[in-house]
Amino acid sequence: MDSDTRFLEKLRREIAPGKLEWIGLRTERRGEIKIVEHAEALVGLGLDGDHRCLKTPGSARQVTIISREYIHQIERQLGKDFIDPILLRRNLVISGMNMNLLRFQRLQIGEAIFETSALCDPCSRMDENLGKGGAAAMFGYGGLCAKIIQGGQIAVGDSVVRLLPVKSPTQSSLNLFDN
């Protein structure tokens, strides 16, 4: 393990649990978002009722997660007092955790376990939803994609807990900047 990876792991060990603040299910591509208080996380598929469940099983983009802190940063970038999470088209809004340290980590929310992976980069639709410069303001603050590795119920108010890493002989690096 290189020194950067050791340092990141030290920082990750210090992450306090966060909180699930919001759940949104995208009914279809470019469709409405249904705000719910609880949802069923389905292993290898996504959140029951979200259009991603009908897409490629096993995808690393089954669920999208953004933090309340990232939303506040986007608000500041755009000079807005409030951005409704619906406009960002993410599934989950969490708070109280540094999203930069959560990439390639396992998170328990309610009964479910999520494995984060790629950055959830903004698309050009964010300019439509947030106004000119919306996509640029979100760049680096779009959150993370995740897949569900243990299913179960999740609910607004649930704790978000980073789980200790699962050691694997093929795991090469936990570096944030690896692809």
C-alpha cells in the first residue's frame, strides 16, 4: 500500500456517520422524480421504482448519491439560496460526510449496503435545470454512482455508515484518482 493510499485510509477511518436526508425515484429517463420517505434497494438493480432498475443489471450506476454539502456548494457557485434536489436528478441526498473520501467505499444505509464507484458527472441537462453554468457549477460536485451489494429497506433519517474495507488479493489501490 503506497503512502497516499495509507493517508486516505487514515482519513476514511475518521469519517463519522452521516444521515440520509432525501430519496428520489426517477420514473423514466427525463421523467418526473417521485420523492419518497423510504425505498427498497434491490441487489444488482437499484431502487425499486427507479427507471435504472430496468436497465443493465450489475451496472455500477444503479444509484446516484450527492451530499447536502455539495448542493450548498453548487448553490454558492450559482448565486442561489436554494436548489431543490429534484433538479439535480440524483437518488439520494446524504449529509455530514465528506463525499471526496467515500469514493470506492461501502456504505450502509438502513438495511442496504452500497458500493460507491465513479464520480457522477453532471450532464448538459443541468444547464436546463439550473440555468446557464449549471453543469459547470456541478462539475466536481455531482456526487457518486453506486451499486447495491446488499438489498433492503432504506428510509429518510437512516444513518449512513462507511463500512471497513473488504480485503481482496486483487485490490490494487483505493486512491481517489484511479479510474
